[in-house]
Amino acid sequence: MTQLLFFGRLGDLAGGVERTMTLSQPHAIADIIGLLDASDRLLGSALGEPRVRYAINGAIVDADALVEDEDELAFLPPVSGG
């Protein structure tokens, strides 16, 4: 199973920080966002925002990166500092 992690406000939109998903074959992150969007348009829209970053197994990647079953995919919202 792939572990999905949602940080910051994305966790609020997802209804929790963690979900799991079974992937029968590798999927691009953009495709996973599409699957999530099909069941929750608000979450899918937020995950697709240009400032959201993605990490597979701790490494920052682009939306076209492939996620395999057993990977950890983290959705990282924009942060502000001061």
C-alpha cells in the first residue's frame, strides 16, 4: 500500500494527515491527484495548486514523478516565514 501524507491545511481538507492507497502499477502524482479529485473536488483542487510540493520517500519531486505501491507520497503546502 502507498502511504499518502497531507501536511498543514491539506491534512484538514483530507480529513486527516494520513491515508493509504493500493496501486496496481506506478502512477504519476498528477494521476493520483486526479483520483483523489474524483472523490473530493476541494481536496483535489488544493493538491493541484502550483505552490504545493510533493515528496516521494522523502525526496522532493515534480508532479510527473511515478509513485509505486509501498512508496510514501507527501503533499507539502506552501509555508510562509517571517
